[in-house]
Amino acid sequence: MPESPPYRVLARKYRPQTFGELIGQDAMVQTLGNAIRRDRLAHAFLLTGVRGVGKTSTARLIAKALNCIGPDGGGGPTIDPCGVCEPCVAIAEGRHIDVVEMDAASHTGVDDIREIIEAVRYSAVAARYKVYIIDEVHMLSKNAFNALLKTLEEPPPHVKFLFATTEVNKVPVTVLSRCQRFDLRRIPADLLAGHFARVVAAEQVQAEPEALALIARAAEGSARDGLSILDQAIAHGAMEEAGVSADQVRDMLGLSDRGAVRRLFGSLLEGDVPAVLAAIEAQHALGVEPAALLKGLLETVHGITRAKAGGRVDPALSVEEREAFADWASRLGYATLHRLWQLLLKGHGEVTGAALPQEAAEMALLRVLHAGQMPDPQELARRLQASETIAAP
């Protein structure tokens, strides 16, 4: 087995180099492509979204698209930058003199913005456009934003501004109104799992599909987070012939076995108190956090409810999970599922803030068991109505 790469290396090594490599952002790529082809490019772009969905990488790609000259040196702006001309290579390596990246978290003051305002008056030295990429732009001070407004509204034709932020609500409306905004989506788990499969193939590492699906779920829509977890998983299973396995990922992340969660859920529905307590103790012995166990049960109830409602099937689910969810969906009513959801949600909140999480989890699931033996409100109403009818003279 090849030597495992250091932690976080994959997140840098597999940054997208072309728009085609951006995962799950097809709408944005299409809009940018049409704008470039029709020469209707905005002077300022604002890229927003959760961490790891490609905001800064997209900004660099836009800089390459605007300044690419093609392999023969005669090309113009294109949605498919060649990646081999001097501007493309220099931008990818972060050394292009006309593409300036600034971290607003460490350059928050008006003096930092004043330097940009003074520099935009001069034409680009070696590129078609002078591009300013400001990451985490919401961290700029109020005075810095105010200083930038006039230049942002009427910049010289050779200047483009690219802003990236995870908290767009903190960006002043006066700035938002002067930018073309793109909201980058969370990346679906199935697309992430497919991307991770290509990464492990390129790294010549063996990995179980279920393990990659678990990592994709844990990433919560972030490619960077997922690649970081995959790095750790590769190092975790470096001495194993099978490579990255689902059991190793569960152990590493403290996740509950989804099969064990389904068995626990079945015991809850059957009202089997000894089986429920034994399952909780078994998961605790394996190192699964009580909150993670409750979260797994919540995901199960949600999956069953979606299956009953006819929602889109999550492609990241295994065949066994889909069959189990479909079976429970055919036997459980909406009232029961909603009651289970509320009870488990309340229990999860109690566990996360409890001084004794394990005991809190046991009490929460025992409450679910006892509540499950109670009739629902409709049944109670029918019984009351029946008793009143019998008692009436």
C-alpha cells in the first residue's frame, strides 16, 4: 500500500482546476459561461456559501477565465481556460502580479482598502484584467466597506472584484447591490462520494463504498471537509490491507453503525425494553457518543417519513436501508412518525446538554418506549366519544 499522504494534503491537491471540476455548481457555471461568451461580465462578483463548496477556488477560476490567452497566446476570455498558458499557470500557483488575493479577516481596516483603491487606477501589468480576490469579505470594517463603495460602483474597465464570504448577511446592502451574487450550493452526498471514489483511485488506495458514503455524509456538503476526513481515514487504515473500511470510519468519527441503529429502532417499535438498554450499552462500549446515537435514530425517522411521503430517495442510502425504510413506511402512520420525531428531538437536545449523557440517552429512549404504548390523540378522542355515547340516557 502506498505511503499515506499527510493530513489535509488531499484538500489542497484536489482543488478544482477547471469549471468542469466544480462539483454540484452547474447553474453558476452556465451563467458565467453565457456572460463570458456574450461579453456581459459584471465588474464585481460575490460568491457565498458554506465552507468548502468552492468559493475561493471559483474566484481563481474566474480570474483564469478572464486572463487566459490560450496555448498559442492569441485567445480571449473563455469559460474553458487552457491551464497551460503563462497567466493560467501563474494564477494557479498564486504568483500572478495582477491577481491579488487578500484575506479580509487579517486586513480589516480602511488603510488596507485604501491601498486597493490607489492601485486600481493603474492598468494591469501582464494580464488582460487586474483581479482582486477578497476572501471572507464580511470581516471588513464599516469604514473599509464605505471606502470601497465608490470604486466598487464605477471601477476602471480593466479591474474586476471577486468577493467570497460564508456570512453574506453581514455584508452591507450597499455592497450587495453593486455585485453579481452567486450562491454556491451544498454538494449532495452522492456527488461527494463519487468524487472521493475518484480521489482514492488516483491515490491508489482501497476504500469501501460504504466508507466513502459515511465520509460524504459527515462532510455535510463541504468538499474540503470531506477530503480532510478522507485524509484522516487513509492514515487511520494505513496498515490494513483492505484500506479504508466503513467500520474504521465509524470508529474514527464516533458514528453509530447504521445497521445497529435500525435494530435499535426496531426494538423501540416493539417495546422491548431489555433489548433497547442492551443496544445502548453496546454502542457506548464501542465508543459511540450518545448524541450520535440519537442523531442516527432521528435520521432513521426522517428517512422513513420521506419514504412514506414519496420524497426523492437519497442515493447515498444502501439497499438494505431503503428496503427497511419502505417496510416501516408501509406500517407506520404519520402521527406515529411525527410523535417519534418530537420525542427523539427533545431527547437529543437533553443529551447534548446533560451532565450524564449516557444516562440521559437511556431516559430519553425509555420515554419513547412508554409514549409508544399510549394511544394517539385521535384514538383517545374516539374512546371518549364512545364512552359518552354509552353513558348518555
